[in-house]
Amino acid sequence: MKAVRIHQFGGPDKLHLEELPTPKPNPGEVLVRILAASVNPVDYKIRNGGYLPDDALPLTLGRDIAGIVELVGEDVEGFSPGDAVYAMLDRNHGGYAEFVAEAAVNCAIKPAAIDFIQAAAVPLAGLTAWQGIFDHGGLKAGQKVLIHGGAGGVGHFAVQFAAARGAQVIATCSGEDMAFVRRLGASEVIDYHKERFEDRVHDVDVVFDLVAGETQDRSWKVLKDGGALISTLKEPDQARARERHVRACHYMAHPDGGELAEIGRLIDAGKVIPNVDRVFPLKDAAGAERELERAHIRGKVVLDVNPDAD
Ligand SMILES: NC(=O)c1ccc[n+]([C@@H]2O[C@H](COP(=O)([O-])OP(=O)(O)OC[C@H]3O[C@@H](n4cnc5c(N)ncnc54)[C@H](OP(=O)(O)O)[C@@H]3O)[C@@H](O)[C@H]2O)c1
């Protein structure tokens, strides 16, 4: 099979299209023929170095896939060859490839309402949003959430999930994305280049921080007593959390086929639509990563792994 791998950490030029043996599914795993894979910031962060040790190399990047189950390993229930699935992959499995053998518990049936390209955009960003605002943030209907970075991969799902749950959604983004983020369900949108969110927002139940730095530092004052500050990037200062009478945590998203199935039901109900900004062929994974790292992306960048894609 074809796979895009790195043998050294560094720039996008370190990504190489190679021929590798097709994996075999172990007990508990399914072999998936990948039709689309998506690109996340973690992929270029790993590739740039400093994230994983040298002995992780060589490595096939990519944590998100959508495709067709080709083979089912022993002790797998709920999946059969021919099923259309999507999954967030475990850390040491690569999605920039034509096949992957993945734990069945990490997979879910692909929502029927979307194609494979859109489905590949969902798992890592969608699960990060779900686990951040609901599992860690405890966001409930009627509560107020402030989402920093509402137009990005994770943020555009968080806005839609929170709105679907019946929360009041406030989001920050660049001016050109304000109408997009409003359409996703935010009732208030703030251009972070022009306005300080803390001048407009108060009594927030959950701040979902996808930016860190001074954006996280300025977020304490908008929280109400008993609120929560949840970050994908930086461990918040626990002394300040105690002082402000709020909960605060940093977390790492993890694969979860059950939550992915729940997200799939929202997609099939038309309440959530993944936004794919750009699509690249597998062989140009370098171009896709370059674009996500440097350009302004609305939603997600996806790799088309269909062999006919050029
Ligand atoms: N811990 C975990 O498990 C986990 C999981 C997923 C992601 N992450 C991390 O979380 C971050 C977000 O991920 P992502 O996939 O959503 O990234 P992304 O698609 O690159 O989106 C980031 C968004 O943040 C916006 N932004 C930048 N500076 C901002 C500011 N000061 N105020 C408000 N918005 C700002 C950007 O808007 P502009 O383009 O307009 O500047 C962009 O839309 C990344 O750093 C990623 O590595 C962590």
C-alpha cells in the first residue's frame, strides 16, 4: 500500500510517499481501506519535532480516517466487511495511507448524510470539541459558553455541538469568519483582532480555550463562580482557578467510537455539518500540512486517498 511517512523531523519536505506492506488486523481490530484522511495541527507539530522522541521514527502521520472495512479481526463485534466507517486513530497508527488496522472500539459507522471526504474531517476535531465542552466542561442546555477560535477545525464543531445542546454560544474568530461562525449557531461573534472579548462577555459557564497564551490569561475574568476553563493547549494556573472559584484543566482528546457514533447521529439529523475548506491528494500531504500551518483555514483540510485522485 501507499503511505506518507517521515524518517526525520523537520519541514513539509520530510514527508515521503512510500510503498509499505498492507497491515493485518490483530484481534479486536478492523482493516480499513482508507478513502479520505484529515490533517490536524498535531500532525505538523509532530513533523516539526520536539513532540515525539526520535525512536518514534519512521512514522506515518495522520489521526483521522474514513473508509470501508476490508477485513475483521478475531473478537470484533458490530462491524462487517463493506461497512463505511470513520475513526480517530490511536497515536501510533497512520492515517496518511491506503489502509490501516485499527481497534474496532475506536471506529463508528460513517454518517450516511456526508461523503468520505467530509467524514474524515470529523473524528479528532469533533471528539476534541465533544470531550472538551461536555466531558470536561460539563456544558448543559441553557448555559453560556465562550469558544476561542470558533472557525477552526475544533472550534467549528464546538460551536455546532454547543448550539445543538441548547447552550448560548459566544465565539471569537477573525472578521472574515464572523458570518460563517454565526451560521454555525453562535449568537454572538467577536473579531479577536478588533475587540477584547472581556469587554463584552461576562458570567460564562464554560470557556473553551483553543488558543492559550494571553487569550487564556484574559479568560478568567469572564467566568462566573462555579464555571470551568477548559484548554486543549495549556494547563491553566490552578491557584487562579481557586481564587476565581472555577474548575480549570488541560486535556488530551482520545479515540472513542461511542462518542463518534453520537456525533454521527447529530450529523445525520442535519444539526452538525463538517466544513471542509480544502482537499489535497494523498501524495501532496506536504501541501496540505503547509496550508493548515500557514494559511487561514475555515474548518478542515482533508486528504483524498482515492487512488484516482490526482
Ligand atoms: N489537546 C488535544 O487533544 C488537542 C486536540 C485537538 C487540537 N488541539 C490543539 O488545539 C488548537 C486548535 O486546534 P484546531 O484543529 O482547531 O486548529 P486550527 O484549525 O488551526 O484552528 C485554530 C483557530 O484559532 C484561531 N485563532 C488564532 N488565534 C486566535 C485568537 N487570539 N483568538 C481567537 N481565535 C484565534 C484561528 O483563526 P485565524 O486563522 O483567523 O487566526 C483558527 O481559526 C491547536 O493548537 C491544536 O494543536 C489539541
